[in-house]
Amino acid sequence: MSTRRTFNNPQSSGSLAPVLGGEGWGEGQYGSVNADRPTICNSQFPFFTFQCCSSEARALKNENCKLQIDVVTEPYWGEAPFPQTAQLDAPRFAPHPNPLPRVRGRGSRKCLHYSLVIALLLFPALLSAAPQDDAPAWVESAKNIHYRFTGRRGSFAQFGDSITYSTAYWYPIGYSHPKMSPAAQQAYDNVNTFMFRACWGLWKGPKYGNMSGKSMAWAADHIDEWLKELNPETALIQFGTDDMTLPAEQYEQKLREVIQKCMANGTVVMLSTLPPKHDMMDKVKQYSDVIRKISAELKLPLIDLLNEILSRRPDDWDRMSASVRAAIKNNLNFETLLGYDGIHLSYTNKSAGDWSEQGLRNSGYGLRTYLTLLAYDQVINRVLK
């Protein structure tokens, strides 16, 4: 009579010999092996095992890994001897280091039947989990950060100044989204299903990491308490509009400090460049270059808000410029992406809730919200799920 025991998904590289045979049997929730009959993963489906247990993906405590381990450890009905070793550091989808010999007879036919059923059931999941050649550079880095996360799933903090604190940003799309492209609607549906609902509009104010007139230094002073109280799964950081009296080096130092603490917490960080600012474009570009540099260096998702604004309105983004003032004088319905003060983004009743391409040329807050939606959707799909 055979004895069945369960074992945990291995937490480090090395040999599975203590688990698969001998005295080192362990018990846990991630699967089971049979003491005197080998498992399917040792022969027909070696890639299932290595997908969960390879050195680059070990210790993934998620439902996908748990499911795969549960499936691959169904008993193998052949009579071949049980292998004594299985190296964790084998490359993904590599053949098993100790493949079982082919077994013929009724047991092998039964095994083949179950193998085909399992393969058909899991094939879509395997395709979605397979490495993608076109994946952005930040994906693997963000996955490594997210592995350390222990807080509420779907929590999304937005750390910033008045351009983040404003209820014209992010909140409106949570309840009104007509004139939206099919791709954007799909992104909205995904975000709306995944994200903690309070993050649509209730996470506003100093205790949530955003407030008017605040700087990168303020964020550095309070990031520890935000991470302790909110413990967000994802955080979008955009400070700088109120920092421009400081040297770029000092701004960079504080930004890096905040990012490193978020990463150590297991929070996936998204960055955003700054919107243009009247009569301060040199400084805006300098700060935005710092943000791009850090994003590339640390492999973090980036929303290039500055580039998106300038590509849509290269000559008339600034409502305070002489040319735009003249255009407004001749057309009272003229709209652009920067507000009347030359600092904040625009948001008018006419463009509110208009997520069409034309609407995104006329509403600065609408454009920033739209870009955040698409970027967060990518983070959810590629990292958080």
C-alpha cells in the first residue's frame, strides 16, 4: 500500500532529492507525491514542474503555481522506478534530468489519456504564462518587486502634488466613460474589476500621499507612514511641479529615496514625467529627463505625460502664451491641455468624460487619467495578476 505525502513548492535552488525520496518528506499545500509511484511531471510534462520551480520563478506563492503543482503531482500509473533527484536550476521547459523510461501496457494508455486531458485544460494558461518577446523591460523587475508584497490586492496609491490631489484626475473615469475606444474600454473594465474601489476617488489627501503645494522632500519625509498605513500594491509617483526652485540633483536624490522604500515594501512603482509649465520649460524638461533616467535604470513603468502633451499640442498647449490668448479671443470655445494659470492641467465641462482622441487633445486632466488607465492596465496584466 502506498503512502501519499504533500510537499511545499521549493523556496530555493538545489536538489529535490530530499523531497522526492528518502527521509526528507515534507508536508504543505502546494501538491503531493506518491511514495512508491512517480508523478506525471517526471515524464510527460517536465515543463510544468520547471515553470514553478526554476531558479527564476521559484517560490511563487500564487494560485497559478499552486494549480500547476496540484495538477502535475497526480500519480503516474506506470511501474517505472521512482527517480531520486530532480535539479531545480534546469532551464524552463528543459527535459527532466532523469526521464522515466517509456512504459507500455494498460497503465501507459491510462496515463496518456489523463496527460492529454491535462494538456488541453492548461494549454491556454501556459500560453499566457510563456515569456513574451515584446514584453517591456520593466516586467521582470516589477515581478521581482511584487513578490515581496503582502498587502491588499488591487490597492493603488497616487503620490503627488495638486495635479494628483485634484478630483479632476482619475476620479471622473470611475463613473463616466463614454466616447471611449474599445481598447480603452477593455482596459477600464480590467482596472475596475481588479482595483480596490476606494482608490477611484477616496484615496485623496495628505494621509494618502497627495496634496496641493507639496514637494518631493515632503514625500521623502512621509513615505514611511504612507507605506505603513496604506501598504499599496502599486504606487504612481509624480512630484516636481512645486520643486523647481531646487537643483535637479536634490530632486533626484529625494525621488530615489522614495522609490527605494516603495520597492523594499514590495510596492510596484510607476513613474510619470511632469506636465509643461508656463515659462519654465527648461526646468520641466530637466526634471523629466531625471524621471526617464531613473525609470530606465531601475526598470520601472513610465507614463511620459510631457511627451504625450507636446505630441498632441506642440504649439498651443500653453493657455497663457500670446498665440493661444489670441486664439481664445477669436474663439471662446478654444480648448487646450494646460489651464489658465499656466501650471495645472485643463478640465472643462465640455471635455469632461470625453475619452475620444479629440477629447484627449482638449482636457489635460482627462489625458493624464487616460494614460494612467492604460499604464495601470498593463501592470495588472503583466505583473499583478
